[in-house]
Amino acid sequence: MEIREVFARNLKAARQAKGLSQEELAFRAGIDRTYISSLERSVYNASIDVVDRLATVLDVEASELLKRRPETKIKPLC
Amino acid sequence: MEIREVFARNLKAARQAKGLSQEELAFRAGIDRTYISSLERSVYNASIDVVDRLATVLDVEASELLKRRPETKIKPLC
């Protein structure tokens, strides 16, 4: 999986775990809301400064947002 | 510690652990040698694509390169 996609998924999961909307996260991190939306759709190549700023607001380590998680295995029905 | 400095230290440590010069890492990652040098001096704000490309060459996870390590405590002599 591309690192942008890893980051996009982790960002969205951490934001939702924190109960924040994209607007609220954007406001707290001082980043435009459309930029957050683009990051969650893997459109942009974020800088590590932005990753760290978002991580701080989300109370996670920056490294957590780049962590590759095991892919969910889809079990065949039969 | 600023995330750029965290990345700079981890990058240098991972490069040295792999026994690579800046030139060799640059060549294998397809990145200019002076850029590697700048990253190790916290000059630039790397993108996550670059972090991942370097991590791949260094056989580590991209997240490892952004991990904050405990600071080394300097023990007073007396």
C-alpha cells in the first residue's frame, strides 16, 4: 500500500477515534478543511511537519500515522 | 524535539546501521546526495513519499523513521 494511503487511513481513523469532524481538526491544527479532506483521499503528499501537527491535535505520535496496519483479510464465503 | 530533528537522527542512525554512505543511500533511493545531507541536518521538511522511499532502501518501516526515542540522559559525574 502506498504511504499516502496508509497515512490517509490512519488519519481518518485517529480523527474519528477522537470524535472530531474534518472542520474541527482543520481548525485546531490551523490547516484548511479542504486540505484535510484531500489528505484523507490520498491526494497530497504531506510533509512531516504537517503529519506532526495533525498528530499533536489527535494526541498520537506522528509515527503512528505512518504505521502500516495488517490488511483486513476478506474470508471467502465458501 | 521538532519532527525534522527526530527524522534527521533516525535517518542517520538507520543509514549507518545499514553501513551506507550518504552517496550510496542517495544513489539507491534516486535522491540527490546533498538532499540526504540536508535532511540529516534538519534543513528540509521531507514529504512522506521521500520518507517512505528512504525507509524502503534502509529496510525499515517509514513509521520507524519518525519515531521519537527517549532522549539520552547525561549522568553527572558527581
